[in-house]
Amino acid sequence: MSPRAAWRLESLGFSEVYDYTVGKLDWLAAGLATEGTNANRPRAGGLARKDVPTCGLEERLSVVRDRVRNQGWEAAVVINDERIVFGLLRAKELAGNGDQLISQAMRPGPSTFRPYVLAEEMAHSMVDHKLESSPITISDGRLVGLLLQKDVVEAVRKSA
Amino acid sequence: MPKEIDRDGLRRMVEAGAQLVEVLPAEEYVEDHLPGAISLPLRHVDAEGSKVLDKQRSVIVYCWDIA
């Protein structure tokens, strides 16, 4: 749609026309602010816990488990130096053999969601699929935070 | 020929005074649009483009995505 608009404007005499081809989806997926009636509705990115523990592939599970539990968590996100999400450790994985490397213990390739998804949609999806938590990532796979089902359900209840 | 622009380029150009235009249907604009954008749905470009936009300034158009 935008290429046609750009070409048409040029034909109408506009000499400097640019097309942001990746569009609103790219903007929203990057977690950037918008204006409009949805702008103040709770979304996945705003509700995600930014303080979720993280760890690397080569760490030992026993070490990570101690660190995660000392921070009061039962989950951690496995990332690299660029904060790209590789896996997830939920309670079940954290309870595994502590001698394993994280690369062996983690749940690889978890489903991720974008920051712009509205809380109502997230709540339905997480409840329907029995997801206790879901990593929220921007379009290039970088971690924003971990969204907990209890947080998103509570946000929906409050905004109802 | 219109030029493609990325997110960083868009921000720089808008700060420099470019006009930002969403060409999706108006109801989608009402729900969510980029900060500072105006609504000019594609089907209104012919009739209103020259009225609502300044030909002396750069224009950036966008829709939902590349599709």
C-alpha cells in the first residue's frame, strides 16, 4: 500500500518522497511509543518483567539455579551477549541435573511474543496454551523481558 | 523514484521536519499511529494529497508492513 502512495505522491509533484516499507509493524515490534486509542492500553512489553534472570549457554545449571533462586525467581531466559533469546529455563528445567550445561538443560526455541501485543490477547493466548511465562522480544530477537501469566491476567482484570 | 527508509532514518528525517503520513484506513490510524503522523488513506491521496501536504517538504509514507 505505501509504495503505491509514494509513487502517486511523486506523480502529484512531491519531489522528496520516502517509503518506510517495513511500516507500523516494524515500529511496534521495536517496542516504540505510538499515539492513538490503543496507546495507553496495557501491552506485553510494558508488563514484561525486565529484571528476569538471564544466563548463557555455557554456564553450569547448578550455578544458574542458585543465582536464579537467590533472586526469588523460578525461571530464567537463556541469551547471548547481544541479548538474543536461545532458550528458557522454567521450574522443571531448573530442577534438572546441576552438572549439565545450560545448552543441555534449557528448553530451546521458546515461543516469543512482540511488545505491542495487547494484554487481552496475551492473556487469552497464555491461558489457552497453559504458558506460565513467555519471553517478549523485539523483531530482531532481542529480549525485552519475561511476561508472567499472572501479571497479564491481573492487568486485564484491572483494566476491565 | 521514492526511496526506501529505515526506522533510524525516519526518526532523523521527522526531527528535521519531514511530514510523516500513514496511508492505512483511518480506523487503523485512530487505534495506533507513529508519533506525529497524519492520516491520509491511500484512496484519498489523489484528492487530498496536495491539499494536506506541503510539496516543499519531504514526505515519508508508511502502512502496516512490506506486504
